[in-house]
Amino acid sequence: MVQRERIMSAEDIERSLTRIALQILERNRGVSNIALVGIYTGGVHLANRIQKIIEAKEKIAVPAGSLDITLYRDDWSLAAQNPVVKRTNIDFGIEGKAIILIDDVIFTGRTIRAAMDALMDFGRPLGVQLAVLVDRGGRELPIQPDYTGLDVAVAANQHVHVLLKETADFEEVVLETHQ
């Protein structure tokens, strides 16, 4: 049996993304030295939305890209013999920029570690900051987000599912409990 509980509505998601965008601007004192990089799949959609919020507020273009970490994962050979590799699109220089990595959910920290490894293939950024919509705890690596939409304690028999309007008929974050 699976029990589902909505922990974020579409409005909650939008408010969280707006808050994250404003915190990014505040911490970095504007946009002159930042670039956004979304991690496939959910992080790419969130990065695009944060980019639009920042650009509307600051009236200036902000570089944004997407990052596929499939071949950088420490478990990719366990996941599939023929992994599905998506397209990385970082068409701007990252040297000397504060890169904001964006993902939908952080759990063990392994996805973020893989993303940082992949990012370094593009150069040496000034720094890397992490923005996530949901922090579900349970870290295996010492990686913490700089910007978080929602912190939620998740048990071993629970999963967080982020449904975004870009890929679903509706938008919400759901906590599923498997009993």
C-alpha cells in the first residue's frame, strides 16, 4: 500500500523558487558574476524558471545551462548496462563565475558530487553554490544546499516526487510512504 501526501502545491513551488532567486541575488550582490546550471531532469526546468525570475527582477540576461551527470555517477554501471545520456548544454565560460547548481531534490549528495565532477570538465569556476527545491536529508556525503525551498524529514520507506508543469499535467511535490 502506498500513501501519498502533498507537501508542496504549485503555489508553494513558485514562492520557493522566487525566494531562492532573491537569495541568490542577495548573496551574489546581483547577477554580474553568476551562471545557473540545472541538473537533468528536474533541475533543468527549475534553473530555467529561476533564470526567468532573476531576469525579470534585474532586467539583464543571466547565463543558464543544463548538465547531464549520467557518466559521472558512481552507480551508473549498476543502474543500466546502456545508460541514457542526455545533452549537456553549457555554452558560456564558467571560469571566474559563481555557478549555481540547481536540482529538484537532494538526498545522499552523490548526484551533486557527480555534477561537480562534470562541471569541472568545463573549467574552474570562482565557486559552486547549490540550490534545491526539496532537501529530504539522509546525506552520505558532506554536501549541503546553499538555497532550499523545503526541508523535510523523510524515512527510509518514503520517497519525494517532484511533479513540474513542464513534464506533468499538474504541479506539486508529493511524499509517498510505502507500507
